[in-house]
Amino acid sequence: MSGHSKWHSIKHKKGAADQARGKLFAKLIRQVEVAAREGGGDPDMNPTLRTMYQKARSASVPLDTIQKAIKRGSGALVGVKYETVSYEGYAPSGVAVIVECLTDNRNRTGPDVRTVFTKLGGSMAEPGAVAWQFERKGVILVPKKTGEDELMEVALDAGAEDLADQGDTWQLTSGPSELHQVVKALEDAGIAYDSADLMMLATQTIPLDNEGDARKVLRLIDGLEDLDDVQNVYANFDIPDEIFQAVSAE
């Protein structure tokens, strides 16, 4: 099934060569800092920090930069205090959207998010209006060079819940608390992976069979992701492969 997780995969691959790499680094560093503040600066004792650390390293964020972010978060260095805030809304065609932010100023972030929704054909919604259509999961993307049988044997034994074909990658899903042990099992088995994240996955999807509709939705998603305070954007669209190829090539 093509959907937001597949768009996430495409964005991940484009990100390393993107001009927005500096912005990506800034967002990852902020995630590391907040994880350290909320759960402590020891990755072995803080699963969220461990996940954010791995995510930053896989994106080639310098180790020294990550360590400074951990120190700021744990109080060893002075830093800006960020808080987590989420917004919900609808993209064109009634697609449900969740926007996760880390901000030092809610009075700036909320209007910025609302402006993008309004400008690009969407609308904001009340808290809880769309969140029930998603559930938090660990998501690991693995290149197709690893065989399905080998991957299933390693991942399922480590606690993965499902393996799905996403075109040129496999998508493994797990419960949030099992993500780290699945990643460790892959590493121990010498299986390379493209990314490992905690994500909100849609429990039901809205099909976008028209190229124009798909383009409008993806334009809104991109607009939200371009905001400095936005960390993650999740949506419940489902786009056929042929339309996905056309719009993602632009």
C-alpha cells in the first residue's frame, strides 16, 4: 500500500542531498535535546533518547553536536527550553493530518501552522478530532537487498509486529517500546536499514486516485514540514504507485 509512510521513505532518501540538510540537522538536534531533558542524558536508560540519538547519527549529524544537545537537555549546558505541542487538521480531500512540534514559543508556532493550513487548502481541527485515526509505532525501513525470509526471521523474533512491501524497501513495524530491540537485532545480524523512527501510522486511509488531489495534499505536507518548529507531519492518504511516481519526481 502506498501512503504517508512511503512518502516518508522518499523524503528520507532525498534529505541527505537536500539543500535543507542544515534545517534537518537543527530539527534532529532539538529532538535529542528534548528527549534528554524529559528522560535523562543516558541513552541506555532513556529509550526515547536512544532512538533520537540513532536517528541523528543515521542522518550524519556530528557526534560532538549530538553530545552537546544531550548536555543541554540534561542541564549540563545552558540552552533554550522547548516544549512539545501537537496540532490536528485536514488537508484537501479530507485527509487527516497530525503536526508534531517542538517550540520555545507557542504564540509563534500555532499561527504559523494555521497559516500553512489555510494558505494551502487545509483547515485546523480541535485536539482529538483526527488523532483517533492514528497509533504510534516503531517504523524501520530496510533496503530490498535483504531477503524477506531472512528479515522476517530476525525482526519477528525481536518483537516486530509486521513486515510490509513498500516498493524498493521493506517496512517493519513494532510497538514503541520494542523499536530499539528490533534495531539491535538487525544490527547484530548485519542487516542495514535506512531509518528507524517512532511514527504515527494511520489505522485507516483515504485514497487519492487523482493526480491533482495528490499534489495538493503533498504540497500541504511539504509546507508544514518546512516550518522550523515542526518536527513530524503525519497524514492518512493512500496514493496509487503510478500517481506517486509522477508527483514525487517533481
